Amino acid sequence: MSLEALNDLKEHLLLVLSQDIVDVEIAPEEISLTVSRPMIVRVLTHLRDDPNCMFTCLIDICGVDWPAREQRFDVVYHLLSVTQNWRCRVKVHTDEDTPVPSVVQVYRGAGWFEREAWDMYGIFFSGNPDLRRLLTDYGFEGHPLRKDFPLTGYVEVRYDEEQKRVVYEPVTLQQEFRTFDFLSPWEGMTRGLPPTAPGDEKAVARDRTKA
């Protein structure tokens, strides 16, 4: 998408959605909108149906956590116009208690993305017909992608093959201990290439010239 086309789209959106748009930024090859939270359904509907936009494909919905901010969460919608070959990012701000209107009525596939954002961040979407946890296990408490989520004190569920039943265990973040024999591959490579490797004869010839 050319810079000229992006600027034309920006001017068009500011004209028709001036009361709903908080901020507009032009990033490389896409436009980024920050919109008023109550107006998200109206804005996405316009972006989908406007012949000048035609953002008919919802790529995903994701969350971003800014704990130090009063409205700590960003809800980010990534849109694609297959007709125009354009991309658009739409953001709204919210906090832990204020729901974001569901956009399932605009994009049917949004339901799963909203469930994931609820599960991982605790962002509530009003109007979602099936707002249940999606990735965490049964009875899980808390929201793992929040930056203040504790790393200990929670349990996870798994099926134990030996006991032939579901067991609950403390959540552990495992990092296998790794040892390195050298600082970098370039400093630590002391052995020559295998005798049958193509190009090894060059290394042998170079070593002979040094001798």
C-alpha cells in the first residue's frame, strides 16, 4: 500500500468517523486507528462495508497489558482488505472492570479471539455469546498473560498415565540447564571439517602454507 493511498484512506476515515477516532497513525504499509471503546462495533462495521475500505477479513484480536497505565489493556484488531490488498490495525483501551463490546455480530470469527483475550488477560467482552476459557484448564484461576501474574502458587491439570487419572500439580516453568563448551561457534571451532566434506582440501592447503 503506497504512502499516498494511506494518506487518502486516513483523510477519508477522519471525515466519516471523526467522532469515533481518537488517533490515527500511518505505519509502513498499513494504517493504525485508536478508537473510542463504545464505538468499536460501529467503526469495524464501517471498515467492513465501506467501498473505500472493504476490510472484510478479521485476522486476529489480541491483548496488550500496560500495568502502570490507568486503562491497562489494549485490545488490538488486525484487519485485511482482500479486495484492496490493504491492512488496518484498530485499537481500543480498557481496564480490568470495563467491558469491551463484542464484535461477533460484525465478524463471526471474533468469538474465539475474544475468548482467548478473556482467558489470557481477563478482558471482558459484553455481548459475546460464549465467553468461556479457551486455553487454560478446568478451574484455572487468574489470567496468565497479565504482567503481574505470579509465577508460583497456581496449579495445572494433566492426565497421569501411571495413575490412570487426572492430577493437579503446581505450575512450574521449566528451563533445562544448558552448558556451552565455548563462547561462540566461531571461537570454539577447533576441529577441521570431515575428510570427505567438500571444500576440506582448501582448509588442509591453507594449514600447509602456514606451516
